Amino acid sequence: MNVKYDAEADILIFIFRNTFPVNAISEPGGVIISYNEADEPVSIEFLNASKRQLVNPQNLNLTITT
């Protein structure tokens, strides 16, 4: 799994598979889930990640709670 943060767009992306997504579903609250041809999740994007306190752009820290 790869984790990427785009500071300019303020998007946090978790990439599960290195395949091209063919479908994406926008969930309420600014979450986008992308799927491959086999309907397996490829990635999850969190919009407005810093506003949701998922990442701190000044320190480039990622906070994951379980």
C-alpha cells in the first residue's frame, strides 16, 4: 500500500493496487473510492485532508487512528 498527499489539492490518497481504476464512487463527506475492472478497490481519496486533521501540511505528519 502506498500513501500520497497532494498539498496543493489537499488530498490524501491510499493506493491499494497499482492498477488503473475504471470506476469511482464519491461517498458523502468528500471520500472517493476507485475500483478496477474486477470491482476491487484500487484507492481511497480523502478530500480536504488537512481540514479533517488527517494530515498536517506544515509537518507532513500523517495521523491514523484505529
